[in-house]
Amino acid sequence: MSDLGLGTGTSTGQRSGPKRIRGCLAALVALAIIVGIGFFAYVKGVEVMKGWLASTHAPDYSGGGHGSVVVQVKSGDTASDIGATLEKADVVKSVQAFADAAREDDRSLTIQVGYYRMRLQMSGARALTRMLDPDSQINTGVTVPEGLRAKEILDLIVSHTKFTAAKVGAAFADMQALGLPSYAKNDAEGYLYPATYSVTPGTTPAGLLREMTARFEEAATEVELTAGAEALHMSATEVVIVASLVQAEASRPQDMPKVARVIYNRLQDGMALQLDSTLHYAVDSRGVVQTTDQLRDLVTPYNTYTLTGLPPTPIDSPGESALKAALNPAKGSWRYFVTVNLRTGDSRFATSYAEHLHNVGLLHEYCQTSKAC
């Protein structure tokens, strides 16, 4: 029985060997087919994915572009708004190309309102880089210092912009279009407020002058000009005239309230103001501190040596400090003042004429050794 069992076992093992080999081969073939199918599917999937990505990628130019074009970024513009502006001007190929570049760079949040000189057909990334470059922004500034006359302000505009003198002069001549306050009496002298103004490709001479008069009205509101004038029993016009005199005569800001007080005291007493600055305004002179006897005899409504009261108009554009001084003069009985050091601006104030003559003597002593006189 044992032999039969052994023999049977041996005989069965010999018959199953070839079957196992055939089974392994079949499994390998099947595995190869599965791997092949999987690889094919993978390759096709990659191709499909590439095609999908290509179809969803934002259209974009390459490189830094060519030519030149000016675009404007307005207040409240988002990256997409800027992108739309750039696309319309053919700076970028699509809104999304710029928006994608902006999303990847936090500096895009710092893009300022204004005009930019760009190139045509730039990549979104290069367009963003250019907008972040301060040199690409077109923004000319005109700074009007305190104390300039209207004529000098017009000359300043011409010298700092591309506006012609003829166009600036024509805009200034149209007083009705300047937006002057009613108390200006249709005369812009004194109402072109000293400040810094931006000049962009969209700015016109008339627009710039209107901005100056509008800025004056803002300042007038801030210092409560109308109410302050009423408290002084004066008109707003008269206070602006006084402020212009203070601006011209005071050498230092801290002296402005004292100069204003001298002016008001003289007006109250019916004294002539005797200010050299009004005569210099009448003859359009600058750089000369004192006046001559001949100039003091000049027949003009701006001769405050021969006439009492205020001159008919402001003589320059006063700044905030001068306006405040005219509205809030210092307390004192001074009726005279003179600057005794033209470099430091040191001024002396006097109540009596004798005291004033002493101070004038200090000025003469200073002028003997100083070239500033």
C-alpha cells in the first residue's frame, strides 16, 4: 500500500510540472497586457492633461514688448481693472495674463493711481514689473511757494510743464472759469493757493488753475475765514489782503501774528501802512528790500505811503500761516516793525516812533557790513 501510495504520488508530480509552467506563462502574459494597457492609459492621460492645461492657460505675449503707449490707473482699480486697461491698449494679450502675474507678486498692491508709460505687447509679468518701476509713472509736479504773485505762478507753470505761455495765459484770463470765491471779486491774485500740484497727461492749464483756487477754498474752510473775518469786523476779501501783506512782510513765521497786529493797529488809527511790499508789487520788482523816495511818490492805488487803508487786492498768494495770522493777530500795541538782520529774519517791533527809529538804526548798522542789503 505504501509503495502504491508513493508511486501514485510520484506519478502525479511528474504530470503537473508542465501545467505549472504553462500557468506561469499565462500569468506573465496577462500581467504584461495589464501593464501595457496601464502605460498606454498613463501616456494618453498625460497628453489629455497637457491639452487641458494648454486650453485653460491665459493668452500671453512673451518678452518686454515694443513701442510706447500711455495708460491710466484710476482710483479703486483692481488688478483685473488694470489688466483690462492694459489689454485694451494692447499692452498685454489678456486680462488674466496680468491678473495672474499680479496675484503672484504682493507688490502689485502698491501700484499707484496715475499715468504710466508702457510698451505694446508685453508679457503679463513684464508689464507688472514695468508698472512697479517709478520711472514709468508720468507725474510732473508743480510746487507753488508761499508769497508768489499770480504772474510768477503762471511763469512757474510754464517752466515746469509742457503748457505754452499762450495757453496758460488764456486759461488765467477766463476768470469766470477759475472757480473763484465770490469775495475774490473776479480777480485771482491771492487765490492761487501755494501747494504742490500733480500734472498728468490729462491735466489742462485751466484745470490746474481751478485746482489751485479749489485748494484755496479748502484752506479758507479749514481756517474758518468767513467767520473769522466777521469776528474782526472785516470782510473775507480784506482778511486775504492782510494775509498777503503779512506773507510779504514777515521774515519768519513766528513774526506773522505781530505783523498782522501792526497792520490792524494802523488801520484802526487811520495811519498809512507804509509798506514797501505794496510798491514793489505795483512796479513788479523783486529782490530790493527798501524803496526810494521816487518810488514812494508813485501814483498808484498800491502806494501805502501816500494812501491810507488797504491796497485794492492781495499782492501775493498767502499760505496757511499767513491766513491764520491775519485771523488771529497777536495782542500788542505795536505800530512799527523793521527787520534788522536780513539773513536771520530778526525783526523788531515798536510802539513809539522814537523806538522804531532806534531799530532802523540797527538795520543801518547791519547794512554797513552785510551784502544782503
